[in-house]
Amino acid sequence: MCSQLACVSDLVLTRFATCRLLLAIVAVRLVFNVLLRDTANRLAAQHGRDATHKDGSKLLEEMWVLLGNCIMLVSATYIMLYRNGGCWFANTASCMAGWPDHVMDPAVALYYNAELAWYTHLLLKPVLRYGLPDGRDMMAHHVASLALLLLSGGLGMGRIGEILTCLFFHAFFGSMGSSLCASTVLCLPFTCCALHASACCWQTECQSCMGASEGGCMTCARFSVPTAA
């Protein structure tokens, strides 16, 4: 087993994988902004419920986060199923079998570096201004995620770390429909109304799907949900 410091060094610094992935993500983000800014502005102006939700920059940010998390979800699921030493949802016994003499699979190491680069790029948004800065709670989340990735990699717990990150991204997509619905109602078949038949926003001001409208888009009717006294 490598020392904790050596494991972290192998994870982060080998051929500067994290740095190169970070540069690639930032470059793709800049191109993404150029190509889709006008589209986001148009969709937000057409479908935003109020002045706040008609801000195209907010929609552009959500589109980028959705794209990045889609890629992370697919990658995490594939690696968990085929490259994680047999450790996955239905077989957690193998996650710690043989620890601490685990050797991180190259695919898991690459995924870890991609995660490190992704969260670092989110932290750099206020500095480089290629996206809307996150609030303090999300910034704290990004820092905690980086710390957990380094800790699990440094302790040789890449298998359990992989399955936990995969669970996180599955949970993320479980709530993504509500998040999109809360920000702007888009006329797309995969929006919150298509995903949640009964209620697409779990908030005091909610929306209920009423069926398909012209063009096959979902129609939502606003209604108020009584709050508990």
C-alpha cells in the first residue's frame, strides 16, 4: 500500500491530469457560452415566469451544470459497474475487501481527476467569470467535495468513493426536474412536468401537469399548497 501522501500525489499530480482536465473544462465552457448564450436568452425570455426567471444567464448556467452532471453520471455508472473491482450498489462487500492494499484502477483515477477538475472549475467561476458564481452554501459544498475526493483517494478508498459519487449524481437527477421547473418552464418533453406527473415543484407555490398542449409540450397549472401552521 502506498502512503497517504503518495496516494494523493499519484491521484492529483501524475502527469498533471487534474490541471489538464481543468483547462479542458474551462475551454469547453467558454465555447459553450458563445454557442448557446443567445438560445438561452431567447428561451428564458419566452418561457420565464417572471423577471428573475427571464434571465438567460441563469438558464445557461443550469444547462451547463446539467450537461456536466450528465457526463459525470454516465461515466460514474459505467466505471462503477465495470472498473470498480466488483463494488457497486448490489455488492458492497467487495468495496472494502482487501483494504488497505487497494490499487486504484486507471479508470477510477481518471474519474477522480475529472471530479477534482469539475469542482475546481466551479470554485473558479467568480475569478474567471465564465459563469454565475454560486452561493456560499454551494461553495462550501464544492470545497467539501474536493476534500472528500482527496481523502478517499489518499486513504485508498477509491472503490467506496466511486460508488458514493455515483449515488450523488443519481440523486442529483432525481431532483433536477424540480430545479428546472422552479427556474423556468421550458416547452420540452423532458422537463419537470413530464418527469413528475403529480407535482413538479415541491415548494409552497407548486405546479401540476394538466396534459399536453399544442406542439406536444406539457401544460402546467399553478396552484397553492397550504403550509403547515
